[in-house]
Amino acid sequence: MPVRQVRDATAADARACTGIYAPYVTDTAVTFEADPPSVPEMALRIEGAQRRHAWLVLEEDGEVVGYAYAGPFKERAAYRWSCEVSVYLAPTRHGTGGGRALYEALLARLTERGYRMAAAGMTQPNEASARLHAALGFEPVGTFRAVGWKHGAWRDVTWVQRPLRDATAAPGADPT
Ligand SMILES: CC(C)(COP(=O)(O)OP(=O)(O)OC[C@H]1O[C@@H](n2cnc3c(N)ncnc32)[C@H](O)[C@@H]1OP(=O)(O)O)[C@@H](O)C(=O)NCCC(=O)NCCS
């Protein structure tokens, strides 16, 4: 069994994260980006996520094999306790519990920081992602039909959401 560890990402993880992400950009509609980000751009994304939300990596035997992060759900002030989450595993590691390990740590961190709701959008179909989100307590919100065009087809995106703590009580201080 490999030694597995989820830890905070730093800019030094940008190359590994880019390597995991790029094939999903070029070969799939899982993400709606058209061109893979450069390593410096990925480093900026990691640092940006770490400032207000979180970016975690999964290491196996010292090698980064996946990552999960959060960012703002929407910019307007009243949304500031809500965030959007995402997770990517190297294809060789699919189905070995890495997605769950990353998300459990990510959701705990976001709760700790004061966030109240996590949402995720999944290009259809994506059985693995649907099952991962359902397993972690995300509930369906709805599906935007034909909301993106990629690789020669209109794509539907299904959104799911999960409360991070008591969803009815008034929020306390802003997330830190
Ligand atoms: C989606 C993804 C992150 C899931 O991570 P993973 O490490 O493969 O998932 P896990 O092994 O942690 O499994 C989590 C749950 O989903 C289920 N699951 C995972 N892959 C599945 C599949 N292909 N079919 C059915 N169920 C699946 C598991 O059975 C498990 O359920 P359980 O905990 O109730 O037993 C991974 O497949 C991936 O990186 N996919 C490509 C990128 C992507 O789609 N990211 C999400 C963007 S919205």
C-alpha cells in the first residue's frame, strides 16, 4: 500500500497539478477551459486559493497524484460564505479513494475557515464525479442545459451543493 498524505499545496506543486489537469483540458469536457494553464499561472491559482479558501494535494509515496481546491461561488457580497469546489486525480489513481480523501480534508478546512456552503458543477455525464459528490453528502440542485460548447458538442452542467455547517443560523464573522 502506498503511503498517502493530504497536505496544503504551495506554488511548488504547480508543475505536478498542471500535469494532472492538462489532459482533462485537452481531451475531455470535464473542465470548460480550452487551453491548459502554464505552470506560473497554476502557481498563481494555488496561491490565490490558499489566501481565501484552500488548495490541497494528495501525495502517494511522495508524488502528487491529485488535488482539490475551492474558490468563490460568486463575487457579490451576500455570497461570501459560499464556495465552489473541484477535484482532479491522475487517471492512474481513479477509484482508489483519493477523491474522497481530498474532499473530506477540503470540506473540513472550508468549514474551519467559516464557509457555510460548497457547490460543484459537473459536466454531464460524469458518473465518478456524481458518485463522489453524492458519497460526500452533496445534493442535486439542477442542470443547466447546453451551457457550454466544447469538442464539437453542447454540454449540460449539473450542480450539486452541500451545507458545511448549520445552514439556517445567521452567519458569524466573514470567512477568514
Ligand atoms: C471524480 C474523481 C475526482 C473521483 O475520485 P476517485 O478518487 O476516483 O473517487 P474515490 O475512489 O474517492 O470514490 C469516491 C466514491 O465515488 C465512487 N466512484 C468513484 N469512481 C466511480 C466510478 N467510475 N463509477 C462509479 N462510482 C465511482 C466510489 O465508489 C466512492 O463511493 P463510496 O465512497 O460510497 O464507496 C476522479 O474520478 C477524477 O479525477 N475524475 C476526473 C476529473 C473530474 O471529473 N473531476 C471532477 C470535476 S466535477
